[in-house]
Amino acid sequence: MPHFLPITSAELESLGWDMVDIIIVSGDCYIDHPSFGTAVIGRVLEAEGWRVAIIPQPNWRDDLRDFRKLGAPRLFFGVTSGVMDSMVNHYTAARRLRHDDAYTPGGAFGFRPDYATYVYTRILKQLYPDVPVVIGGIEASMRRLAHYDYWSDTLKPSILIDCPADLLAYGMAERTMVKIAHAYESGATLDELHSIPQVAYRCDADAVPPDAVMLHPFEDCQRSKRCEAENFHVIESESNKIDQRTLAQLYNLPVQGSGFEIQVSGNGSQVTPQHPNLSTYQPINKQSSQPINLSTYQPINNPTTSDQT
């Protein structure tokens, strides 16, 4: 039976690891099951030879010890809100607060913040300003460009405008994350990572390639619902094409990570096309033929213990 991916310093020591290559911070508890993106991405990266650890449901309201317990990774942090958008996890369609969380042991509520991807990333950049942070999962993917935020009833810019992540990997990003890890391993600069398929990143107006599809600027969308509707049509149409194009959107906004006085550069966001579809006979990754530990999850600082199969 394969070992769990480590989540504590004691487990790192038991494995004989003095450093981790990649640390994934998740809003869910750690369940080593292929229906959880954190486990899948972690195992895919592990199968490529990297040492991967997970920080599940870190406490963001104390002295931030959970974010520091494994130290800084050698390559980068990965951040996800979990298998659900944290706001959908917290609130009903009527904007009423939920009282349980299906992805916390015992269904306990309150183990992740609102807009968890934003919160975790800002904390990591406060503690480790020189370590790259790659965000992903449904919360980041759905916010990669300007979007309507139901909870505040406002139009918001790309998550990258006020979240100081270095890169966003959207959609089913197993292949993307492997390419990102290989790029960081080889010493590539952040600009060199911008050619990887299925990523989004901040950019300046003069860095947008001439063949990119220019969406209506964010400020135009704020003034006109038609502009936002046209953008939505373009984004969805491109997402379903075999031969996709790069998308770009500009903003005239102060770009800083609010709360921690973290400056981020770029007055626009750019999204590269997705990976080509897999062929019938092409496995997603090496891990597809390797086992995942389905016996249990590892509770830590959680209220209950139970088996997951």
C-alpha cells in the first residue's frame, strides 16, 4: 500500500525528507482519493519524481503556524480552495450561511475562509515572498477573467488582479502542473512559463501577442452588460474549440494584494489555450496505472475520525 502524502513535519522526518519540492495548500481535509484534485495533482507530481506534501485546511486566524510547519518548498506552492468553490461551500443560493462542510471530518463548519484561494495566497506571499505560488481548482478557474460575483452582486476583475499568485492553472490541469514543475526545476523564469498551455497570468498591455483575442476591457464591462455578455460568449466559444486562441483582457485598476500590501505587476490578464484533447489510447499520466491509498484519510487537528473508501 503506498504511503500517504505527508502533511506534518513528523511525517517528513519518517520519510527521511529534509525538504519538500512542492507543497499544496487545500481548503479540504486530505483524502487520498482520485475524486479530490489535491490528491490527484499530488500523486501525479509524485509519480514524476518530486517530493510533494499537503497542508490541508490551515488555520488562517492564528499565528499562521500551519502555513509555516513544513517550511518553504524548493520549487513552488500550489493553492486550491478544494473540490468546491469556498463561497458555494459556505452559503446557500439564498446567501444563507451553511452549518456544515462535507469536506471536513464530521461535517464541521468553519475550517476554511471565504474566498479561500485569495486568503491562502496572500498569507503565503506574506510569509514566503520569494517562493512562487500557483493557484488552481474550481475557485481560481472560474475567476481567471472578469466575472460576476453572485455573493457581492458585483462584477469583479480576474482573481490575478488582487491575488498575488504568480500563475493560475485552470481546468483539469494534471499535464499543466507537470509542465510547470519541470519548468521551475529547469530554472525557467516566470515569463518563460507563460507559454505553457492552460495557464493564466498577469501581463502588461504591450505584452499581449498580436494574435490574441482581445476581450472588452473590465471597465467597459462595468458600464455595459452587453460587453460582459459578449466576453462571456467569446470565452465559452473558445473553451469548446479544438483550435483555441489566447485570450487577453485589460484593466485600469490599482493592482495590489489588499490586506498585506503586496504589490503585483501588470494591468491585464492573459489566458493560454487548453491542452489538446487526449487520444483514445493516451493515458492522462503515469499515475493512471498506479494505486492510490483508498483506505482512510488522515485527520489532523480535526474534530472526528472516520474511514473514507
